[in-house]
Amino acid sequence: MEEQHARRPPAPAGPSRWWRCGPPGRDRRDDEDRGAGRPWRSTLLLTVLVLAGSQFAAHAQAGERASPDSLARVLLLAGCGVLLWRQRYPVFVAFATAAAAMVYLGAGYPYGPVFLTVAAGCFGAVVAGHRRAAWSAVGLLWAGHLLVAHWLYRRLPPTGDGAAAWGQEIVAAAWVVAIVAVSELVRVRREQWARDRAERALAAARRADEERLRIARELHDVLAHSISVINVQAGAGLALLDSDPEQARTALITIKAASKEALGEVRQVLDTLRADGQAPRAPAPGLGRLPELVEQAASAGLTVEVLGEVTGLAPATDLAAFRIVQEALTNVVRHSGSRHARVRIDRTEGALRLRVDDEGPATGADAGGSGNGLAGMRERAAALGGTIEAGPRADGGFRVLALLPLGLGEDR
């Protein structure tokens, strides 16, 4: 079934027919797909109700209105039967039911459930968005009834019929207004439900996009640092493989340790995704792991000096701070000619201040990490309501400056 829908050619462009069902923009073939499921049950139930009710109405109005005959039943069946297409052709059905009811009343047959067919037809038109058509149909029916009941009654059956009381027309008008008012209420409610569903779907899509972005950012931060270390050590190992096998061995040990840590962090991210909302089994990294970060940078030939210490941060702030420092040091390893970096951490006026400097010079066109790394840092800071400033210094080095609000849950 899905393949059939997928292979179905697009609908030709052009204005839709006025009698088609549904609000503008809906595909006609969607209506045809639903055509196989026409409202048989409700239409059959309404038909039985109209036929049986008309018989009771005929007994109650005996002597006042003409007795139902074959023509009356044909008109009632036609008005009910056309309701099978009220979902595909609501405008046509609204006028058809009104016309059938007008002929029925003009022939002098008794008042009664015949108006239910008009109510159902106009209800379908209003709900489908064709409000003017529904109002026009009931308006024409009422106008036709006025014409028959007050001017043409002498020429139409039953014989000896008199003019209808004007008070009766007020009651009929009230019924017309009630029918359309209920239809409008249902239409408004359906539109509200449709908007709510669309908003929920949009919110779910937005959450999915944010989750994908978070996963991509986390994997980038986890892998970029470790792979940079591995790349540097692999280059050193290859260069020293013949001249200094022992140093090459040390580089291979560093590669093994860095790859093991990267695999562990990737596994932690994947476990978090598979936990279905449960807490991760391993704690998220934070500034408490800075010594490990410094050691990894040292294995890549970068000396890192850490100034200051802040503890007791909220988990989200602690993770963001760690990842920002990690990415900044990764950029120094990859894009700077300096082998020395300085990390300064302090607390200023309710915010965590992180500053990472290197002396330069920059190497390569993307020096400083102008790709996904800086974008990821800015996204992390923005998610917490913080800011990131990154750019070259006047003396030729590069600086990353982050201000992160101290979140809830911090131990002060």
C-alpha cells in the first residue's frame, strides 16, 4: 500500500472545483482514498429516522398537510442518500438536501424530520470550511418556504391550504440559526484540534532536532580531542619508529590510552540515548577531570597551565565548562604553533568565567577552530544563557573566553 502511494503521480495543477470537499489545499485524491469509507452507517440510521419520523408527523398533521405518497418517499430517500457524499462534495450535498426539502414542502407534505437532512448537509459544508455555501443553502430553503407558505399556497397542494402564521417562520428561522451555529462551533473546535496537533507535532520535531544537535555536539567534543591526540602521537611514532623505538612505543601507548578513553565516552553517550529517560550509569564529565585533560594534552606535546579552581557547579554547567575547555585545547593542538596554553577558571558576579589562551602563531586557514568546534562551544554556552568570545589576540595568539551563568543546584 505504501509503495502504491509512493508511486502515485502528482496531481495536476489547477483550480479546484467549487463542489469539491475540504478546505483549500487539500489533495482531491485524499478524498478519493476516503471515498471507499463513506458514512454508510450514519446515513442509513438517519434515513430510517427520517422515514419513520415522517410517518409519525403525517399522522399528527393529518388534514393539514398532504399524506406522504411515493413521491414523498423518493424525495426523502434522495435527500438522505445524497448525504453519502457529504465528505467529498459538501457544497453540492448542502444545496441538494435543501432542494429536496424545498420540493417536499412545496408539494404539501408534512413538516418533520425532513429538516434533519438539510441540517446534516449544511453541517458537513460548514465543517469542511464552506460556510457561505451552507448559509446560502439554508437561506434559499427558508426563502422558498416563505414563498410557498405565504404566496403560492393556493396553487400548491394540499387543497384548501391557508397561509402559514408568521410566528411559525420565526421558529423556522431560529432552527436555521441553531443548525448553522452548532456547525460553526464544531468547525471552530476541529480547527483548534488541528492547530493543537500541528503545534504538538512541531514541538516534537523541534525536540528531535535539538536532541540530534546535542548528540552531534557531544560526539564531536568527545572524538575531536582524542583523535587530535592520536593524530599527533601517530605522527611522532612514525617519525621515531626507526631512530628511537622506545619513544615510538610511548607514542603507541598514548594512542591506546586516548582511543580507549574515546571509546568509553562514546559508549557513555550511546548508553544515555538507549536509557529511555533513565539516568546514565556513568557520571557526566566535569571540571574535576581537568587533570586528565592536561595529561592528554601533554601527551600531544602541549603544556597546559591551569589557574584557579571552581567546584560545586551544577551538572549542566560543569559539563559545558569541561567541553569548552576540551575543545579550546583541541584547537590549540590542531591549529596553533604554540606548545603552551593557559587555562584560567574563576567565578565573577554569579557567572563562571573560563579563559583559554595560547601564544600562537596560528597554522592553517582555519586556525582557531572556525568549523564545528567553535559552533559547538557557542551552542553549549547559549543553551545555558551564556556567551562565548573567540578570536586572535593582538600579540598573535588566540583566546577563548566563556561566561556561563551559575545554574541551579550549585553548591555555594
